[in-house]
Amino acid sequence: MDKNTWIGFLIIAAIIVGFSMLNRPSKEELAERQRINDSIQLAQMMEQEAQHLSDSISASLNQAPEGATMVIPSQEELTAQLASVYGPFAPAAQGEDKDIILENNKIRLYLSSKGGRIARAELKEYTAYGDSVNPLTLFQGDEAELSFTLITANNRILSTKNLYFEAIQPNPQNVIMRLKTDTEDAYIDFVYTLPEDTYMFDFQLIGHNANLVLAQNVNSLEMQWNQSIPQQERGRKFEERYARLQYMTVGQDQERMSEAKHDTQRESAKIRWIGYTDQFFSTVMIANDAFTSSEFESTPGDAFTRYIKHYQTKTNVAFDLTGANPTSFRYFMGPNNYNLLKAYDKDVLPEQQLHLKELVLQGWRIIIWINQIFSFPVFDWLLHFGLPIGWVIFLMTLIIKLIILPFVFASYKSSAKMRVLKPQIDEINAKYPMEKMQERQQATMALYQRAGVSPMSGCLPMLFQMPILMAMFWFFPTAIELRGQSLWWAEDLSAYDAILTWGHHIPLFGDHLSLFCLIMTVANLGYTVITMQSQATDPNMKFMKYMMYLMPLMFLFIFNDYAAGLSFYYTISLGMTILQTMIFRWSTNDQKLLAELEANAKKNANKPKSGFMARLEKMQQEQQRMARENAKAQAKKYR
């Protein structure tokens, strides 16, 4: 490195050191932080002791024999103990845990008076696998917990999850959960508003004269949101792949945490929404302003429990002590239906759009584009005709086949040309043994050039088809429209269709055999046999031939756990491909095609080589020259 580079490094290092020193907290700031941490720990210990005391008294009163004499603290002593721990929120330290119900035609919510939180959420239009009667439950009891940390005027650190709220004027669409204090005109309200015919509802956090009971410097609250995701579908392994924690920043950047392993993340950017997602359902919390200084944690569930994931979020939200500016949120609790989620951005300015449709995994960028402009609209259009789901998949497959038909025909045409030239290829292979591989390749390429055949012309059409095929691979497992839909022996097209199960897990295969997957494998083998018969193959490349037959068998292991709807689509697609191949073969005259190629060869006999062929031949000649020189050098070395 030159002198200027070293000087640049030294300047950068000096800036970093200087910036660190300037931003280093003072002794007073460090002492204040330590005081706050100590206060938090002490308050939490006192809160636990008070809660234990209250629970013990209640249990003793309930279990004591009639007429027994008990020594318990007086009401004054208990009040004093609670006041020392909970400060102005002592009146909310005790109460009865009751449920208040909000519901519309889509969802039913159970609000708990303890913590003022949503303790249970049910989706009326869906059921869990194995339960065709009761509504699907997103979470219940301790599976979900939302709480806010309060710092009181006398430096007590409290959590709303341990305090009791009072329902004010509850009705099925609106309720105020009020957290009262020892000051009559000072309280905090959790306001829930559930409109009709929607999965999205409002939640507001409003302080009323909260400056009388909370610390004066409070302008934000720390929020903790934890939720465990229970298994809702038949295939746990497959469901785990699609369950994830994801969020969107105010700048509309999407972030997803790992689906397969424990993952933690700190986010300094402002967050617009946080989503706890399952394969087909999500719980999303949307800030009308923003979440700040956020920490996220995603943990896979134990295989022997009913939970597939555990999500935790610690973040901060703005809070106005006077209540003039409520802290407003929106909740979405519902299905990952692409069209439903997309509709929330209808007639909304671009910078205000939520992009909740990103909750539906759609693959990589080009595949997302295909699914958004083709798969979802076409599938939804076919469903509107009221057709059985099997016919919808069949017609969608037919439409896809018609779209890619020109590419398939071009690929088959190239294979047919290679096939009719096989006798001449065999002659070249006989003339040039394996020891003269480069001469063989040159002769083969010269033959292709004279006949007007390009080996790449068969590969390129297949490459054009791959994005569509991959789009379907991502589309069917995430299409909630398949959930609960039956077809023949398959009870649920969104899960595997086991016809045989056994008691233990076989590595890479599972504990069952899916029939649609088996049929797809057989169809794939049949297509491979037909394809290999119609292609010219090098007898010295037998290994590749065996690999072509091995690939369909590998699909049996790959797709055995996948959705039956996906295997059914691939089976129909393969059947149509085999039919296309038979039609192409019937309509192709090999003798006529060979005559056409021979005519091309005569026409191109004296035609100068194309630029590509000339460069390729030059590269081969250069390789031959270098090989000869290396051989001479090696021979000279060992003389």
C-alpha cells in the first residue's frame, strides 16, 4: 500500500476512536442506568412476592375447613403491601380473571380482564385438521401474551400482564379495558374496535391524566409480545417450513427470520408491522406510527409438543401521558389469502401500503412476478365458476401447457433432429475413439453446423419453462383455497395423502407413503423412458442414462411430504406432456426430417463457419496444442 492509503486508514481509525469517546456515556449516565436496572429488578421481585402473597391468601381461604381459625394479614396490611409494590396501580393488583367477547362473522376474540389482552382468537370460517366442528383457534391461554412496561411516578416498574382491567360498556364490536389507579381521574384504556365482515380490527392505548401516576419523562412504553404457534395442519414437517416471523420497516423493506433454526435479530429501523405467521394463518400487529428499537426471536418448537414455533418481540411504542395522541394499532388475525391481503392496499397511497400479501411465500423474485400476474389471478378466476377443485387444477394445468407449447415443440424438434443424425454420430464415434475425444467433438460439431442443428436449441426452451414450473412449486403449497378440499382419496389437498403409514420415521422419507406422489413418480418414469427412446445417446455415457432414470425415484422422496395438490398438478402435467410427445412423434416424419437436414448439409458445405463455431474450433485447437506441449514436457522430464 502507498503512503496515501496508510494516511487514509489512520484518519478513519482516528475518527472511529474519537466518535466512540464522544458518545461514551458519562459517569452520571452510567450510574443512572445502573439505578434503573436495579429498580427494575427490585420492583419485579416485590411484584412477585406480592402476587405470591395474594395467591396464597386466596388459596388458603378457599381450602380452609369450615370453622377453622387462620392467621392472615389484615386488609390494611395487604393494602399497604400492594401499595409498596404496585404504587398507584395497587387497586389493579387484585381482581377476577374474566373473559369479554368481541365477535363478527369472521372472528371471535376473548379479552382477558387480567392484562387486558386478547387471550383467545378463533376464526369462524376455518377448522383445524382433525376437528371439523369447532372454529380454528389461532392461540389461547398462555400461548399468546401482550404486555406493556409501566414506570410509575415513585419508580416502580410494572407490567400490564399482571394487572387487572375493568371492561367499560362492552358490546360485541367495541370494548374499553380500563386500568384504574388510586387516583380517580387517572387511568389507562385499552380500546378494541372490531368492525363487521373483516379480519382486521383496531386497538388503541390511551392514557388519561397518566402524568399523575407515571414518571414525567415517559414518552414511550416497552412492549413485549410473545406467541406460540400450534400445529394446525396434518403435515407438521411441511408446516414448519412455512411458519416464520417477519416484519416490514417503514421504508417497506421486508425481513424474514429463519424458518429452520433459532434466530435472533435487532432492528434499529422503524417497523411498520410485525407478523407471526403459520403456513396458512397469521397474527399481525400494525403500528399506525411505528415500532422502534426492536428485538426479535424465533425458536423452533420441540418435535414432541404441539407447537411448531415460538416467537418473541421486544419493542417500543410512543405514548402520550395526556392522552391527546392515542397510541394506535391495527391487528390482522386471519388467513394468508393472497387476494384478501392484497385488497388491504386498494385505493391506498403507495407510501402507506401495508404489503401484507408478502405474508404468502411466493418464491424468488421472477417466480413472485409469475405468481402475482398469472397463478393467483387465473386460479381465482377458475374458482369463481364453482367448479370442483380437481377440475380447477386440471384447467389451470391445461392453460399452462398451452402457454409453454411453443417451447416444448421447439425442444422436441431439436431432439428429433439429434435422433435422426444418430447413425452419422455413431460413425464419428467409431472413427474417433475415446482417446481422441477432441477430434470427436470437432467432427460432431462440424456435422451439426452443416445440418443446421444447434444442441442448445433443445436446452433453451426448457430454461424458459423452468420459471413457470418453479412458480407452481411455490404456488400450490401456499394456496389456502386447497386447504380442506378433498379429491378422490385425498381428504385435504394442502397436505400429503397417505395411503400407507408405519410406526417409525424413515430418514429422508417419513412415516407414510403418499399415493399422488407415487403416481407422479410412475408417470415421471414413463416420461423418462419415452424421452430416452427418442434421443440420441452416447453409448459411452451410460451413467448419465442411469441418472435420468434415477431422478424420478428421487422425486418420490422429495415430494412424499408435500401437498397432494402439488403432486396432482405434476401428475396431470406429466400426463399432458406424454400426450404432447406422442402427438409430436406421430406428426414427425423421420425420413423427411433427415432429408431436410442432408439438404441443409449440402447447402452449407461451402458456407463459412459461423463466428461461434469458428471460436469454438479455435479453442479446441488451442487446447490440443497445449495438450501436446504438456505431453512433450512430461516426456522430457522423465527421460
